[in-house]
Amino acid sequence: MGILGKARAKSPWILHFDAGACNGCDIEVIACLTPVYDVERFGMMNIGNPKHADILLVTGTCNLRNARVLKNLYAQMPEPKAVVAIGACALSGGVFHECYNVLGGVEGIIPVDVWVPGCAPKPEAIIEGAVMAVQRMQERASGKVQPSEDESEDEHA
Amino acid sequence: MARRTTIPFGPQHPVLPEPIQLKLTLDNETVVEAIPHIGYVHRGVEKAGERMDFGQNVFLVERICGICSFIHALCYCQGIEKLMDVEVPPRARYLRVIWSELHRMQSHHLWLGLLADAFGYESLFMQFWRNRERLMDIFERTAGSRVIISTCAIGGVRRDISPENLQYILDELVVIQKTLDDAVDVVLNDRTIRARTVGKGVLTAKQALELGAVGPVLRGSGVAVDARTEGFAAYGELGIEPVTEEAGDSYARTKVRARECYQSLDLVRRAIERLPDGDIAVRPRGRPDGRTVSRVEQPRGELFYFMGADGSARLDRLRIRTPTFANVPPLVAMLPGCEMADVPVITLSIDPCISCTER
Amino acid sequence: MPETPKHEGGRPPVQVDNVETVLLTDLTARVQAAHEQGLRFVTATCLDAGDDYELYYHFAHGAALSHLHVRVKKGTPVPSISGIYMCAFLVENEIKELFGVPITDIVIDYKGHLLLTDGGPTTPMLKRQSPTSS
């Protein structure tokens, strides 16, 4: 792994996108940044710009309109990158799975590396998910895993 | 020569935790027109409310908004109780007030923190959110969950709060109030914050009423409307005076929310003091039949439900009008004339909750 | 699931208080009158009642609520009240989109793209879905 890869793993920057969540998961993501949970001890920082981000945290069920935005954001992030799907909605649609304007989870839209279940998941769980995503990114940077284009299932098992 | 430019603000923007797009037409740096584009988080909850049975709907409506989930459930349950003619025991009504007010407090803490963050006041943001964590601990201790606490049920509440936990809440409130004093002092008196909020995004009382504003947006313009004065749950016995400010600008709206934190502290204390003994729920019998409306006050304003039932297990219609849905037209009226740089703060000043708005 | 008989225990169905049913032709004049009285527009509700639509317009005066109720045949154009209460534009767009009520002359007309997207469902709130819509 080059020096760039190492630096990235020590300080992965996070981009958060709400794809139709109820806000519960979103505020828990923000709660991770606050003094009680403090993800900055892992070098993680929330950033608004996808071009600076390494890890994409997605909450929510996804619909046709925000799926386009989500794909754009993902495409703008530089490799190696990782995606964490947070909450029951992002996994399967959750309580909204029968609603008419719901695609039912993030997985069909962009490849997901880590799934964090819960409604809403606790900040501890979200942090663990983000840390797992960092490991994934490191593996990817060292060439152990192929870049994230065509894989979405291997680590799932 | 002035040139008109159109700038999309959002849907993904650092100041907004949720996606909404404002198409801003600018004349140099001044906003001429703002058109909101929503639909990024529309799910179709109203339809799902007709598919699930009326008992399951409690869990559905709680998940319309993760910030004020308890109050959504409260509004729904009160409507169903009206349709089924259920009398809620007094202890349950007081417990509902306690959880509602704790929710209002955490929501205002969250918002005050986001506002501080929008100015770049990161440590102030952290202070509000650290204080908010104490409220989240109270939820976890009393309800078992941090965000969606699921304690409201048709006919009462699902959990009781033990005397030890009531004492714990009172002890925590002392610490919360102390930290709040310091943080609110900065928000209301800091020179930079005042410069960026006083006189920005002004909404007169007449405009606010005409545009259908609700909650702190309406009260910040000097109109004393608060659904809690209707006296649902135990608000009637506890008594409540709406918090109002006259100026109608971003600063006034901030001040209303800051003062409402203290109002909630006071309400929780009084509700605990006067908490009656007895059952916490009655078993509802039969099925809802007829049509009714239900109104409660959320942290963001008045929440309005229309329910239609035909005596079957499922509702015929569940209409949900959330406070931010009503506060979007006032926002559209506030923005023209302001500077581009003030758009994020003015947008934030209505406390937008997009997941509520689009359902 | 077998349907239970209606009005269990002989209790009549609950009704909304303060509702006044008006004719579609009087609607605009009545809303104008409400506006002149200084009522705050709360929202509108649409119900799918088989061959008809039922529309409620909710108003608030201080703490009190009052409602106007209109029943129209499906397909009948409904005049927009957003010329009187500008804030009604969002809810009217929503009703137009989700129920297919032909509301005319909305001040900001999103033309079916407020909440829904091309390729998604159309008029999803109707009770009976046409086979083409998903």
C-alpha cells in the first residue's frame, strides 16, 4: 500500500446522504460526530463534498428521484471508496417496504460494503460499520479486493 | 449591468441534513425568486396507512419523522381515541406530556446546534449536542430506545416511568438547564450570530397568517398560536402560555426556540410533580368509525391529521399535514430580497424537516 | 378477514365538527370570504369516494378549526384556491398528482412532478388502481 492509501485509512472522510430516511438514522449519524461518541478519534470527518470523501454513509429507502443523486455522488467519489448502508430502510425498505414510491434499499442502486441494521441503529453500531468500511477500503487499496464496480455480494455472506 | 443567474441550492448541501432543492434566481448577489423542489424523500406513508391496520399504523407514523416520533404517534393515537371513544387514564396523559416535552427539547437542542454549525461555531454545536445526549440517555433509560421510543399506544402509553427514573430525570434536568444557560447565552448575544440573524428573513404577522405559517415561525412573528393551548393530553391541567417574539426575523425564531426549551423544562418538572397514580393504559374496544381531525404541537409547529374510518380494521384515509409542509410557503416568501450568503441560515430558520414534509 | 358489522354497540360514527358542505361553484367565493375574515389556511384533504372526490379545506381561527367540504364527480375541473391563499399551491399540487384531481390555475404548477418522478407510479392514492400504473 502506498503512502496515500495509508494516509487515507488513518483519516477517512465521510459523506452522508439521506435517500429517504425518517431522520432517525440521520441524526444518529450526526450524533456520532459529537463529543459523546466522537468518530474523530478514528480520524473521520463529515464532509459535504463527494470529491473529498472516502466513505459514503447512506440512510433511507431510495426512490427514483434520489437514486439519480445517489449514483452521481457515488460516481464523484475517488477510488478506493466504501459504502455503508445504515438502518432497516437502507437495507430493505424497512417499515416502508410496501409504499409505492420506495425502491427498497440502497443495494440495487450502488454496491454496498457494510450493512448496519436497526431502526434506528445506535451510534456505536454506526461507528463499527464505518470502521469495517475502512478495513474494506484498505483491502481494496492493497489490491486484495477488486475495485467496487461489479461486486456487491462477496462480503455479505 | 445586472445579470440574472439561476443557482440550484441542494439537494445535497452541507447545511441540510436532508435533501431539498431550492432553485434560486439571483440578481447579482440578491435573491429574486426561490422555487422549492421536493420529492427526494417521498415514500407514500399516507397510502401505507390505508393498507396497514389501525393498530400497526402507530409504528408507521412514528417513522414519518425520527426527530419528533413520539408526537406523531401522540397525534395519531389521540385521533383514533376520538374515533373509538376511549378515555385515556390521567397518568398516561401526564406521561405523554413528559415524553412530548423531552422530545421538543431534544429537537430544539438539535436545531440550535445545527444553527451554530451553519455559522461555523463548531464547539457551540458540540455543546448543544452533548447536552442533547443527556436527553437521549433519558429516552434510553425510560423507553429502551434512543430515537424512536414507541411508548405511545392507543388508549394510553406502553411503559410506565418508575419513581427512581423520575428522580433521575429531575436530576438530569438540572445539569441540562445549566449547560443550556451557557450555550443559549452565546446564541442570543454573540455579535456575529446577531449580525447574521437580526433583520434577516423577515416575515410580518400578517404575512405569516396569510401564508399559513405554524409553530416557531408563526410565533416568531408575534402570533400567539400554539396547539397545546387546546389542552390535549395534560396540557389543559398544566396550563401553557405560547412563547412569542415580535420581530419576525431569523433571530426572533431562534429566540422562540431557545425560550421554548425552558418552557419544556418547566412543563416536564411540573408534570412529574403532579403525576397522578393509576393505570397507564386502557384496552380499546371495537374499531374506529367516522371521521375526525387531530391536532398537536410539534417542535416545528402544528401537526394536523385527518382520519377517516368505516368501522373496519383499516383506515379509509389517513391525511398527514406536517409543520414543515406549512412552513415552506413562508420560506419562499422570506427569501426574495436576501443575500445569497444568507440563504442557508434563513432556510435553517424554519427548522425544515423534509422527511415529514414529503412523507 | 370478515368485516365486522358497522357501528358496534350502537355508537354512531364520529363526525368532524364545524364542517360546512358547499357547492363547487360557491367554493372560490367561500374561500375568499374566509380569507377576508383572516382565517389561517391549514391544509386540504382529498378522499377517493368511488365515482366522486371529496375535498376538505381546513381553516383555523386562533385555536378553532372550521372546514369546507366539497363533493365533485371525478373528472370535473376544480378551481385552485392558490390565487387567494398562495400557500395552497403545495397541497393542491400534491392532490393533483396523487389523486388526479384536475385542479386548474395553480400559481406554481409542478405539472405532476412535485413528489413523483417519470417512470414511477401515477395517481397512487386512488383506491382502484388502473392496471397500467404500478
